[in-house]
Amino acid sequence: MMMSIEELDARYVLNTYGRTRGRNLFLERGAGSYVWDGEGQRYLDLVGGLAVNLLGHCHPQVIEAVCSQVRELIHVSNLYYTRPQAELARVLVEHSAGERAFFANSGAEANEAAIKLARKYHHPGRYKVITAANSFHGRTLATVTATGQEKYQQGFAPLPAGFAYGRFNDLASFEQLVDRETAAIMIEPVQGEGGIYVAEQSFIRGLRELCDREGLLLIFDEVQCGLGRTGKLWAYEHWGVLPDLLTTAKGLGGGMPIGVLLAGSKAAEIFKPGDHASTFGGNPVTCRAALAVLQIILGESFLDGVRTRSELFMNGLERLHSSYPGLVMEKRGLGLMAALELHQPLAAAAQRSCQEKGLLVNAIGERILRFLPPLTIAEAELEQALATLEVVLSTLG
């Protein structure tokens, strides 16, 4: 007898993921803001591959770019030049605070590269990196240590030395941690995995001033909040503060795996041949996909549309907050990156109920619902999502 998908997964896949609870969900195809399961049931997707499906599922321009490149050249070593990689570096540099790009395959790898570059910049002597409590920077040993959440670090001791944690939006807590061995400060301008917490302007600007005063590198992890997610190309634009190092990933590939470290003028010339590398980083197929994504995001009025839809969605979430004050504690977010925090540990129940009604959302911990819709989502689809959320909250409340 043929094994089911669930049986195959249970038998052959390492048990590292908490699959969706409730009705088991086996997704077979996607288009735009929707995905379909094996039984033909359609779901409006506000998880978006955890911010990866920036332009929705299977965007035709991304598909065309990938298919065209696959027919020409899939992979070569980084010992050789390829036009897609060089062109992608140019576009990213021209539209960011960076001067040079290093390509990897994920946000964790991009952050790992940033940590290594910060240490090399100050070598010898300074090596410590200060990050924020409740942050998330990846799953490698270095980036999971940079992540300011103990639950991700449990069972992996001894962790690498050289990391300390300030309190997000508490500048004094970061100042107190700086010593003669500190090399850099790394934060997410909007904490994503931690529950969608937005940095305050005084905090961001204070970190820039602190880094300038102490000779530190300021690293912005925009793996989740970058690339138009907040209504601007980069989240740091909201505060008018430039980082020395910028990392991004997730949505850049339109579904293809990619990570990028962008180094500004202070550190752009620090890495030398042999200091860092990635076998698959910057491969032609992923770079062509990323160029297609950027062409769309940088197009006239695209980000204006993101801001318009964000206002609609945020206003709708605020109405839910106001309508169910005994259930919803807070609405948070920036752009199309939002969360509702509940008073009670009902996030998993809300996620299950939404799924049963054809809406995919993400429960973080016990009390937070996270929403990461595609930037291309239609206003009518956002209204549909809000209507479903209201039904779900009314049953929970």
C-alpha cells in the first residue's frame, strides 16, 4: 500500500518542524495570494512562506526569469563571472546603503557573513556583537547565539562566545553592554519572528550615534522587514538612518533561496579572496529570479500601492482590536507586516479556526498572530481576510 504524505514525512524527514495543527494541510499549488491542497480546497495565504512569497505564489515574471535562465546556465562555481550575479549586485548597491554585495542562500548565511565581516573589520581585538532580546537572526550556531531567544538555543551548548543582548527600544541597555571588545551592534528594525515589534526612531538614531562614537559597525538585519515589506524598499528608510552592514533574504528570490550581505563604505573592502565563500551563493537562476522581483518592486507606484493596502489592513486590524478589547491586547506592525497579540493563549486555536475557514495565518508562541501577506495582495483579499478574522475572534471571544 502506498504511504500517505504524512506517513512519508513521519518516517523519512527529521522531526524539526511543527506542521500545521488541526486538519493536516498538504499544499500542491499556488497562484497569487492563494494556495490549494490536494483536495482542491483554496486558502488565502497570509503566511506567504514566512515573508518569502513577496509577490505571491508563482508570479509570472519570476517564472519566466527562472525558466529562461535554466535553459541557459543553471550553475557554475564562483571562480567564474556570471552576468545575473553582477547585475543583481549592481541593482542592490544602487538602491541601498551598500557598496558591495556577498551572495548566500538564506538569511542565516547572510547574517553569518555579517558577523564574520564585523570581526574581520576589527581584528585583532574586538569580536563581540550586541543584539536585542527577542530577536531572531538564524539557526547556525553563530546566528542562533545572536538570536536573543533562549528557546532556540536550548540543547546546543556550548554556544559561541561573543554575544550579548540589550533590550529592544532601550538604548541605555545597549550602551551599558559596550566594552573594548565590542565590534558591532546588530538589530532587526522590525522584529519579525519575535512578534512584530517596530523600533522607535530615538532608539534607531541613538544606536547610530553610539556606533559612531564607539567605532562600532551597525548591522541591520532586514531579512524579513526589507524589500518593500514595510512600505519602503528598506525599513531603515523610515528612520533616515544608514547601516554599515545590511542583510536581506526571504522575499528577494520570489520563492527561490537567496541571502545577501550588503557592505557599506566602512567595510566594503575588508573581505579578501578566501575569507568567505558560498558554493551556491549568487547562482545564475536565483539571481535572475531576484532581478525580476526587484524590477517589479522598484517599478513606478508599486510601493505606493503597498502603503495604500497596508493602511487598509492596519485600519482593519485596529477595528478588530477595538471591537474585541477583552480578547485582543494589541495591534502592531509596519507596512504589510503585522500582528495581533491576544490576552489569552489562544493563538493556536485562532490559527486552526482560520485554516478551517480558508485563511492561513501564523501563530507565534501562545498569544500572537502574525500576518505576512504578499505585497501584491488585492484590497478585496485583505477585506476577505479581515472578515474571516472577525468571525474567528467572535467565536473565541
